[in-house]
Amino acid sequence: MNMTPRTVVVGSLLILGVIVFMVVVVPYATRIQAPSDIFRSRTSQEADGRSIYIANGCVYCHSQSIRSIDWGLGAERIAQAGDYIQDKPILLGSERTGPDLSQEGGEHPDDWHMAHFINPRYTRPLSIMPAFAFLGTEDIKKLTTYAQSLGLKNSDQRVERQQFWKKEAIEAYEKGPEANVKWLHETVPEGWRNVPNPYPTTEAGLARGHKIYQDFCLGCHSPIGDGMGPAQPYVYPPPLNFTILKGRGISGGILYYQIMNGITGTAMPYFKRELESEKIWDVGNYVAVNFINQTDADTEPKGIDAAYEP
Amino acid sequence: MTDPTPTMPTNYPTAKGFCLTSAFWMVVATSMGLLGATELIAPDLTENVGWLVFGRIRPIHVNLVLFGFVTPGLLAAAFYYVPKLLRTELYSEKLGVITVLAWNFTMVFVVVSLALGYTQGREYAEMIWPIDMLIVGGFSLVFVNLIMTVARRKEPILYVSVWYVCAGIVLTAVTFCLGNVIWRPNTGSLVGIPDAILLWFYGHNVFGLLLTPLSAGVAYYVIPRACRAPLYSHTLSLFGFWSLLVVYTHIGTHHLLQVPVPTWLKVISIVDSVAMVIPVMAFLINIWYTAKGKLGEIHADIGAKFVFTGTIMYFFVSIQGSMMALPDVQRVTHFNNWVVAHAHVGVLGFAGMIALGGIYYILPRITGRPLYSRFLADFQYWMILIGVIGFTVVLTIVGLIQGNAWLNGETVYRVLPEMHVYYITRASLGLMIFSSALMGLYNIVRSIFFNTGEIS
Ligand code: HEM
């Protein structure tokens, strides 16, 4: 084959042309334009937030596409082409240094996001996400609006739920500790309230609880459990001061339930995805022993002892 | 900034300019990588310094590596070997020097705009429209200079290196325009899933139509020269060249196997990612058989040593890449540091090594004096080699930890502490690579400007 300059340049351009037609033009011409069940357009505030998301490279750490093999945040809804029909650019992402955000909307109330964007370590002690306090309150609010819209119609539903319970939580908090604790505990289903922590208090269990507390809770509830962690100025109602629970009907079951499910409407997140059952009992007992100074661990009714207990 | 000193009345100012450009931006690019790696260990290190936030540092790092360090390094060699192979002078050294200057200014704009948050948010296509124009302009100038040199050649036959560099530049200019959607200056993107398809068509071709052909061009030049042996097979060159263009260009969708793109497109990309073995081995067999029994000669020339090592890295990255395109493998490897490891073997181990090899191979030939320090170049070689292999091991381990933990249902947050110690190792290796870049810059500057070695 005689490789003249023309053969090289024209030949390779021809090949490229054919391939562009095949792998870019044809997919473009046959693209899905129908919106998916959850699709809606973005508001202008949400679109502004999206620009801030782009400008600060959130896309290098966060994907927005859920796969059928995912478990974590957003795994309830596998991505469809119809979710993205107004995204320019599309922000699928190529790395998950942080969790997928396609269903982030309504996962937390706005105040959690404020504290988290100011400095992610405030709400998530082990986070390696950068602090975004430098953006200023205005831009963080826009960013939050965008984060709350991720998941589109699905997120609207969740955000509404957060807002409903936010009102209730604030109302209860402002009535004073007695009423607040009463409200908090009324939200726990009755069957849980009288359940004591089934495991005995042990040194090993407390040490595990301590570690979990440091890794997950301390930014809000503070190292001494008084609710004055660094996130405190940004969340309202503020993180619970555990000491007020003493003598107010607290139980291992309540602690377990609240830690597992979180308290929608408040910054208190759920931990059922991150902590297995025993870890929740451990950290609950750590809180009960160290901060409330009142634990029901290993008291009746207990049921049959777990097989591994000594 | 290292001024490429257009007024120097010596030979090969364009090639020298690109050597300096590459060496300088390698320092900046690796310092950005090091900073990013450090931020993943100590995220509050740069707290409240907006322009140093990880999400801005990362694209600066990536784009500088691609367009500041590797591409100019490979071009430096091209501006030397194209006229040589064609037995003529470069069409215009003046145009070449202007290209070098424009290229450096463009890189400054890249850094400033990305640091200020002006980005289009698409990987490898982040730069805003005016900078896209500058980059396309840069590639066009290079193309004009090279093709005019070809037109004035005294040697009728075009050697394979010339095919690669000419095709690589012209195809990159075209795919760059397509990938950056330059007909939509505001967003620089299409809408929805087609945007992702186009982006990865382009993103993949940054490696397939820019780094790989330019690196292949250098290898095809340096290895036979250093071995003083004829190229093993002309047929393999032809076969490797055309099959690369056909196969590499349409597998970009293997970056999108887990998102809702048309299944037929995924199937094509998977099948032909495996078929990439053909162009890759055609090239490698040709190079390796040329060097068969001549490893002593290669070892003796530091430039050839870099280049030859680059070809070995090419083997590994490509075989790994073909594996990574298999859906069952990608269930574990996608979205995590496994891919980052692959990217570093490819861009630093393969294309970066060959770029440095090209520079060190031509430096004595364009200055007429030996390298300022062969020892420093050798030291740099080992630091980069250890750095890349270290990266690969460490990041592959982290990738496997992440991927398997996620598959097993663990949340991203829970896996973070497990990665910490590997991230520290990774940043240490990054420090090594950064130091080697400084060393390289010093060596290259001394070789060009203050070289007191015997004129040969
Ligand atoms: C036959 C050759 C190759 C094949 C089949 C291949 C395949 C792949 C695949 C499947 C991915 C996506 C991984 C994922 O997201 O899960 C990938 C990513 C990547 N590859 Fe390759 N690869 C090859 C060679 C190369 C070479 C030679 C280079 C560099 C010169 C390279 C650089 C990269 C980079 C930088 C990425 C990361 C892209 C991102 O930002 O997500 N690859 N490759």
C-alpha cells in the first residue's frame, strides 16, 4: 500500500467520518426523548445551584446514575434515559469518591446540608469532601436547592415530608426539653419504647460504641454528648443534648429506633444503611452509659439470650 | 514561565520550545496532582481557598498532564523527526515558535479559568469555548507546519511515524471540536444521554487519536534508530495503523456500560475493546521484534530506555483495558480507584514515558552536545517507573476494596477510613513523581541553555 500524504489524511478522516456516523449520529438520531416517570423541569434556583455544582467540580467525586447493582444512597431507583432529557451537560460522573447523588433530594433537611457544606466533617466526621464555606451562604443555599431537587418528582415528595416534620420538630423543641422529649418519644412506635437493650454493658461493647460515636455522631452531639458539636450553629432544632433524657422514660429500644431510622425533619440522619444491628445497640448503650448515665442494658424482658453470649 | 526563547539563533527552536514546554508543565501538572492527593488525606488543608478546592484542582491536573506535559513532549520529538525522516527542513521554525508560545499562553488560560471555576463540567472537555478555540488553533498550526513539511519533502516515502503524527493531529483537531460541541459555545454540550455518548467518544479518543498515535510515532522512530536495525515489518506497520484508527475510535461507550445507553452500542464497544488486542499487538510485535536481541543498545540510550519502557506499559494498560470493558469485571472496577490506576499506567506509564523518552532522545541531537546529566535522567527514569508501578499497585488495591465493599452493600462513607492509608502511600509516590519532574526540568533546561558538554 502506498502511503501518500493524501492517503493518510483523507483516509483517516473518512474512517473517522464513518465511525462518528455510526457511534454518535445514529445514537443521537434514535435517542429517547420521552420523559421518565419522575421527570420534571428544574426551577431557576435549582439551575443556578447546578451551575455552582459544575463550577466546583462536584462531578469528580459524585456520580448521578444508579445501577442495578447498587445498594447505598438512591439505590431504590435505577437510572433511566428519560431522567436526563434536559441535562446539559449530563453529569453522570466517572468516580464515586462520595456517594451517588441522583436521589439525594429530601434525604436530609436543608439545615443538615448547610452544616455539611460549611464543613462536611461537622456532620460526617470521617468525610473527605472539601469544605465549601468559601462559597458564602447565598451560593450554599442555591446548591442546597439543587441537591434537594435531585431525584426530581421523587425528591419533591421527600422534601415535602422533611418540611412537614421540620415544623413539628421545631414546635416541640421550642416548648422546652420536657415537651421535646415527650414528642420525640411519641414518634417511636409503641412496641419499641419498652424494649431494653438486650446486651449487657461490657468494656468491649463500650469501646466499640465509643468508636462508632466518634466516626458518626460527634460532629453534632459533641464529644461530651451535650449537643454542642461544630454543626450545632447551623442546625435547628439543634442536636440533642443527651443529658436531658435522664429520668424521662428513655430506653434502649428508643435509642435503637431513633438511631436506626433517624428523625425526619431534623438533622438527625438514619443509620440503618451504615450500621448493622449490633453496632446500633452498642452506640446506643455508649450514649446511655456515658451521657445519660442511665442504662437498661441486660434487664428484663430480654427474651432468649443470643447464642454467642457467655 | 519558561520562555521558549524564540530568538535563539540555534537549530530546532520549535523542538526545543516544546521540550521546555513539556518539562515545565509537567512540574505544574504533577504539583496539582500531588495537591489533590494530599487533599484526599487532609481535606481541610486548603479550607476556604476556593480556587484550590479539589473539584477545581483535579481538572487542572488532568488537562495539564494531557495538553501541557504529554502532548508537547510528543510534539517536540515530532518536530525533530518529521523533517529528519523527510530529509528536509521544518516548513517554518518561526511558525513553530509562535505555536509554542501560543501553546504556553493557552495553558496559562487553562489553569486560570479552571481555578476560577469557569468550566463546562465535562471530563477532558472542561475548558470554556475561547480556550477550546485556542487549543484547536494550536493543533491547526502544528498540522499546517507538519503537512507543509511533508509537502516539501525530499524523501518520497513517508515513514510510519509520519503517518501517525499527521493522522493523530488532524483527527484530534476534528474530534476535539466535536467533543467540545464547539457549535454551542455556551454549554459546550448536547442534552441528556447523547451528551454522554459524545463526550466519551471524544474522551476516549484523546487517548486513541492523540496520545497513542503520537507515542507510536515516537516509538517507531526511536527504537529502530537506537537499535540500528530496520523496522521488523512494513506490513505490520500498515496493519497496526489502519486497525488502530478503525477499532480505537468506536469503543468510547465502554465508559458508559452501566448507564442507559442503547444496548447495541454497548455491545459494539465491548466486542471491539477486546479486539483492541489486534492493533496493540501489531504495533508492539513490530517494535519488540525490531529490538529483539538489541536490548543492550536500548539500555545504552536513556531516551530509548524511556520509550521502550513505555511500550511495555502500553501492553499492560491495553490488556487491562480490554478486561475492564467486560461487564462482569466492570461491576467491581467501575467508579473507583481501579480506573485511576489504569489512567496513570496509560497516560504517565505509556504516553508520558514515551514523551520523556522522545525528549531525552532528541536533546543531544538538537543541541549537538550530550545531555547535561545522564545520571539525573536515569534517576528520573527510576523515580517515574517506581512511581507508576507503585500507583498501580496501591490504587488497584484501593479500587478492589471499594468495588467489592460496594458490591457487598457497604456504603461509600464506611469504606472511606479503609482507603486512608493507601491514599497516604499514593501521595508519597506522587511526591516522588513531582520531584522527578523538577529534576527533569532542571536537566532539560541545563541541557539546552547552559550546556558546557563537548560539541559532538
Ligand atoms: C486497548 C486499550 C484500552 C482499553 C480497551 C481501555 C479501556 C478502558 C475502559 C473500559 C475504561 C473505563 C473504565 C471505567 O470507567 O470503568 C478506561 C478508562 C480510562 N483509560 Fe483506558 N483502555 C485502553 C488503553 C488506554 C490507554 C493507552 C490510555 C492512555 C493513554 C488509557 C487511558 C484511560 C483513562 C485516562 C481512563 C479514565 C477515564 C475516566 O476519566 O474515567 N486507556 N479505559
